[in-house]
Amino acid sequence: MSDTFQLDGESVPFEPGQTVMQAALATGHYIPHLCYHPEFKPHGSCKVCTVKVNGRTAASCTMPAEAGLDVESNIEEMNGLRRTLVQMLFAEGNHFCPSCEKSGNCMLQALGYDLEVHTAGFRHLYPDRPLDASHPDILLDFNRCILCELCVRASSEVDGKNVFALSGRGITKHLVVNAETGLLKDTDIALTDKAMHVCPVGVILPKRVGFSVPIGKRRYDQRPISKQALDDAPRQADAGGSCAAREGIP
Amino acid sequence: MSKKLRIATTSLAGCFGCHMSFLDIDERLLALLDLVEFDRSPITDIKHCGPCDIGIIEGGICNAENVHVLYEFRKNCKILIAIGSCAITGGLPAQRNHLDLGSCLTEVYLTEPGLAHGHIPNDPELPLPLDKVHPLHEVVKIDYFIPGCPPSGDAIWKFLTDLIAGKTPELGHGLIKYD
């Protein structure tokens, strides 16, 4: 019999070495998240997965599971904080959903729906972030970047290419392409790369396939992200699951 | 039967798509008319807003006239609702926000083929464009937001009937959308 911790009043068993997030998802308990991806080391940067552990806040994706922990996740206090984080992400970038190819398949959008975010609330920054359309097969739209570093991690850890990096600090932090010219066409990225299939929002897009799935049939049209993430969870345990299928990328 | 609620609606920097979606509540409009009456709205063609219970505004703020209309609504409406992407985020008109307004006008009216040798419209009746397009909540306090481009008739119906019934309006999966 494995050890357990309490999550919103329910007993959650875990294996040694698992984080609170990993144990929760593996046992059918959804904790909202953006920068967490089951195939990568936890990043702990978006803070959307923040929970209360024994009364103190912690990122559940980096918090090691321990026997007897009292974890509170689906409570108004935590969901309120998550709502504010999502609102800030919407206000900070240019997230114009009506024209975005990723709309309906976007984790940020789906999380906004789940948390009943009706407005960004804050003053929109409307940053000036030119596109990179230099690559023949891939479009980069930096307007939507939430700095989760999943593409950075995928490109370096899985693809072994180091195509992406984050540069700058604070509000000036931004995604860059590792090439002399700074252009994607001067890298060796390929459509089959892992980095192509991990973006939770609409930054890294394959060209000429946009809007191929009609409204109503897209990933999060069918089921809210809280249900969809749990459907995906068992597959996360399988080695080599199709990431493209999971991320809803055509 | 208590007094009917009075509702005003208008479109600022919008496309009237949210108003079209409002009409998509179809025959439920008749049920709504048992509960409300319309003040200023494209439905009545009343030009100025009087005291109202609910004001519904589509579109963001892109020119000086928009600001005056928004102030008129805020002054007269107990509850003000921003409806649609443009009212809530600036939407499509706000896609010019990272560009210089002067360069936009110059390119469209002076240097682009087709309108070359034209001039930038300056009729005194035209409201002056603002430097940037703003969502409504950056200018006045907004009480509720109905997102969507446009929100569906079902979403508008659910939101309004919740509100009129005195409940906190909730949309839920399938009705809340940003596109």
C-alpha cells in the first residue's frame, strides 16, 4: 500500500519521487496548469498550479508529494489567484482570439473558460511584437507567448537543437530564436520536432493548416480543459505517447 | 407584476455583430419584452439614453464620440455591461494599437495605391480618432462582461436572464468563448 496525501479532502496515493501534480493527474484529480508538461521537468514559472499545502502556497508541479500533506486546490482562494494570473497573461500579450489559429485548441483560452474569466480586467499593454514568417513551413507569432519555456525545453532536451531561448528580464523578457539573424529560417527546426508540438498557446504554428477544424469540433469546444487534461493523464504515463494528438495540433 | 426594467444598447467601435447575435435569441425576444423595455438602442432608434437599469455596450473606444456616448451610458445606467471582444479587449480595431495613428492615416489615404492623391478626411462632423483603441473598462467602471466574437444568442440569453433574476450571471462551458 502506497503513501497518500489529502487533496481537497480526498486521499491521493503517490509513488516515491512524484510531485503533487503528477500524483494528482495520475489519479484523476485535475489541478489547473500551463507551463507543466508531463514529458518535461517541472518549470514552476506560470504559478497557475499553485495550491495550499498545509496552509502555505506552493506550486504543485514542483512540490514533492509527501505522506500526510493537506493540499487545497479547488477552493475559491486558489481559483481567484489563478483567475488573476490568467487575466494578467491576457493583458500582457496580444491575445486576439477571434483571429488566432489556435483558438479552440489553446490552453490559456480553455483555462480562461474554466475559471470563468470574462475580462482581462487590467489595462492591456498592446506590446509591439512583429511576427517571424521567414520559415517556409512554420510561423512564429510572438504576440501570444506566455514564456512557459516549453519550446525552449523541447528543442534543447528532446530535439537537441536549441532553436529557442528566453532573453531579457521582467517585463522585457521575450522569446528569441537562436540564429545570427534571429530568424527561424536560419535554424534547423523541422515540422517533426518536439518543439513544434508543445506550445500551449498560438506562438509556434505550422503554415497552411490553420482553421482546418471547424468551430464546435476543436479540442476544447468538446470538453473543458479540466476534463480533457484528465483524459490525457493516463496516456501521460505511457512512454512515447503522441504529443501532437494531446496538444490538439493538426 | 413589478415595473419593467429599462435597457439601453449601443455599438461603439464595433461591427454590430453582437447586436445581431442579440437578435439571435429569436422568439425569446418576446419573453424578454415581458420583462424589459428599451431606451436608446438600434431597436428603438432613440438617440440619447435616459435613466436605465441596464446598459449594454458593444465595441471599444476608438474616437472622441465613443467616449461621450460611453459617459452618457455610465451616467444613466445602474448596471453597465460590456459585450463582445471589442468592448472587452479592444478587439479588431485595437489591432492598430502597436502602429502610429499618423502613419496609418498617411498610408491609407495618401501613399497606398488607389487612394493616392487623396486627403486625410477632416470634415468637422467626423469624430476625431483616438491615438489608441481602448476597451471600455479602461475608461469607465464596467459591471459585467459577456465575452465572445460575438457571444452566442444563447450566451446573451443566459446572462441576461440570470441578471434579471437577481443571480450572479454564469456562462459555463460551451457558452463562454473568446472567439
